[in-house]
Amino acid sequence: MRRKNVDPMVFSDLLASLDLSAAEGSVPSPCVGVCRVHAKTRFCVACFRTIDEITRWGGASDNDKRVIWQTLQQRYDASLR
């Protein structure tokens, strides 16, 4: 999946500065303010989350958020191929 009309450096910079070992309650949201779901992949074209991941984020535990971030890293890497 190639992203269109989204600055690829925004998410890349967010990933580079991410510290998943941060203290409880401080796992940042992957949202970069471009909420648009790709028709084929069903991932947000900016943060790579599914609709389910987006809606669960607010109530997710820090551990669940870290798991989502690891998944997002894999999706991002795959999008660069």
C-alpha cells in the first residue's frame, strides 16, 4: 500500500521518536491528524491503524497500545516496499 497525499516523514518521525518503554500512561497516540481509511487495506493512510484500533485506542491499556504500535511499525515498513 502506497500512501497518497500524506507526508511520509510525519509518521516516520513519530516512529523514530517513539519510546515504548515509557512510563505507564504515556504511550502516545499514533494519530497525525489525517483520518482517511484506504479502501483496499482498511488502514488509515496516515497512522496505519484499522478502524477497530482507532476506536479502541482511548480505552486500551498501555500494553495493548504498545502491541498496536509494534503492528503499526510492521505495516509502515511493508508500505515502503
